[in-house]
Amino acid sequence: MRIVILGAGQVGASVAESLSSENNDITVVDNNHDRLANLQDRLDLRTVIGNAAYPSVLASAGLEDADLLIAVTQSDQTNLVACKVAQSVFNVPARIARLRAHDFLDSETLLSPANFAVDYALCPEQVITEYITRLIDFPEALQVLSFGAGRLVLVAVRAFAGGLLVGSPIREMRNHLSPEVDGRIAAIYRRDRAITPTGDTMIEDGDEVFVLAAEEHIRPVMRELRGSVEPVRRVMIAGGGNIGLRVAQSLENKCEVKVIEIDRRRSELVATSLQSVLVLHGDATDEDLLQQEAIDEMDLFLALTNDDEDNIMAASLAKRMACKRVVALINRRAYAELVQGGPIDIAISPAQVSIGRLLTYVRHGDVAQVHSLRRGAAEALEVVAHGDRKNSKVVGRRVSELPTIPGAFIAAIVRDLDKSRDVGFLGLAKKKVAGRVLIAHSDVVIETDDHVIVFCLDKKVVKQVEKLFAVGFHFF
């Protein structure tokens, strides 16, 4: 696929890195020479220097032959103009734009083909807000993702000594659950190495375990690994920027929330945007301020400023001062990998959280959703099965009959999903939907229109998974 990416910032660079590893023809446009040079040194792609809204620059990038435009510059206006030019001048089939302003996001008319011609609008700040909110719903989790319009939930947890399954084979989990509850340990990472679990696999203290179950069953399944955890009631947020404000707004009616913002004018603006949140003008790395605001009584500290170093320092300090759990927003992958699991419980990469929605548009076949796992090292795909036994390699066959793809396996199926569901940024249904969850045991037969959740522990096998689910050319 020929893809033109506008913007070589954190989101653009992450998208380029992910897609270039899958043999796509990538061109990146940016007006910053250093960013482009860095990308070209690391990845196999073309770069073009210039203003991403200019037709001449887009022509130089080969937009007339592109299959997809991904406009993720820092400017909403540039992204919108580029999408319109891509449609009207270059006839590009698919166009994605990164947008921040609600004035654009809330207007379907403005984004329609007759106007700015945006097929999908990505708001990273909103995606991250919903991601953090889900983490608060599951205080023990490292990552929480949903499939099948929210009917199926995937939770990553850190196994620890004292959990019911730690030191025991996975097959014993069935003995601790009631008959109507079913779940699956879909993947295990031990000392940063992926392990494909079997019934005989022993869970060790410190393992990062990915647990999959129906939404109504996920909590009893998780208790096998972590035990009960107190819900989050008191939250302190460092940073009142776009993300910090959105998170505070989403939590103010659920928790006791405090926001620390270093810029006085911004703190005043944030205070007027919130009703029941205490907004403090100060530095979140100030030990005296944290002590005065009882950091040791907080259930959760969120470092959400625009500066990686400040987030790392503030979160590390909060942890040292006895905050129960700390989360930091960190753009640089090297930083995130360095600190997570040490002084910081969870390091969130904004680009990796956002990238799944973009990947959904790039995958071949009917891919309903893509989630990035382990900061981009692995993926979980929700693929819709089509066809019948004659023209599909998966429909009408038991899971045990499917061809083996090393590094990939089917974990679960969502059947009879409500096609009229209203889905949000993370694939979460905005209202309860119909759909049966089937854990993919060996005797489960895949039917047409099933939403099949496939784990790819190695991203290199994604193309093989897409090919497996492809329907023969004679199917209509």
C-alpha cells in the first residue's frame, strides 16, 4: 500500500515506524529537516520537506498514486486542507486527519466529502483520556483494551506472589472459577520475552499476563492473578493541558480530584472549566507542595504534562512519597521502557495508544479493530470472518483445524454482534450491545460474521493473518 504521512512528530513517526515494517511504500512530509533525517536514518521510507498543505509539496510526495493519506501534523487547519486537496486534486481513496478542536470534531458536516473530506478524525487527547479512564476502572491493570464493541475485555496485569495461580499451571484456573465464567490467559511476557501459554505453563511472580474474558467475567478471572484491589477514589493530576483537563473532566463526578498546573493563566482557565476539582497553581515536582496536598493519601497520581522529564520526575517523587500508584505520560519509547515497572507503575506512550485506530484503516480484509501491545512490539486484531467453507480458510472450521502461524493464535470470538452499535474511540460501546463471547477452545467452530480476536506476538506475522482470513475471489 502506498501511504503518505503528513507530520513527523511523535504520532507521525510512530505510524511511519509501524507501517514501514510491513512492506508499505511510505512517504513522510514535514517542514523540519532534522525530524525527517532522523526518520530516514532509521526506516526505509521517502521524505519530502515542505508545507503539508501545499498541493505542490503533496505532488512531490507522490500523492497522485497514494492509497491513503494520514495527516497528523500539529495543525488542525493544515490537516483539514491536506485532506480536501487529497480528495479534490489527487483523488486519494482514503483520508485520515488528526484533529484537536471540538469545533471540527463535533461537526459531521464540516468533515463530510462535500467539505473537508475526512474519512476518519483522530483525536489523540480523547483516545488517551478514555484509555486512562479504563485504567482507573481496573486499578490493578497495566493495560485495558476492548473488542467486539466492549463485549470482550483484555487486561494486562502483573502477577505477584500470593495470587491464586502464581506457581501453578494455567489449567488450574478453571478449578477456581464458577461454571458460567470462562476466560483465557492469552499471552505472557516474562523478562521482556513473549511466552505462548499452554495448560502446563507455570505463571511466575513478576510475569506480565494478558487476560481475556467477557466484560461481565473479567473481574473474577483477574482475581486469580491479583486478588482484590481497592477502587480509586482520590486522584492527583500533574498538568492542566489538553489531556490533563480532559481526564479531570471525566473523573470529577467519580473521584476526589486535584490538578497541579505550573502556568498561572492556564490554571485559572482549568479552574473555570471544572466544577468539583481543586486546581492548584504550582510545580508537581515540588516535594513540599505534594506533602501539603497529602500525596501519601492518594490512590493514583497521573503525570500528564507535555514534558517527559517532568512527568518522570513528578511520578517518581510521588511514588517515593508513598502514593499507591503512579502513571506517567512519556513520549520517548526509550524513557517509557526504562522507567515502567521501576519507580513508575505505568508509562503511557500517547502515540502507541493512538496508533491502533489508524492501523485499522491500513489492514487488509475486514479488520474491525487493531490494538498495539507492549508499546508496539505486538498486536491484537479483531478480524471479521466472511464467506463459507468453500471460499474461506477459516469459516466452518474448528480452531484446531486452522493452519498454524508461528507467533499468532486465535484467542476469542464475539458472535452475533449488534451491527447497529455506537462505538467510541477505543472500540467501547456507548450502550450495552448484544453479542456472545466464546473463548477459542480447540473445538470452537468459526462462523461467518464472527469477530475473531487474533494475537500476533510478532508483528511480522500480521500479513499472514490477513491472508488467512481473506475470502476467495469468487465470493460475493
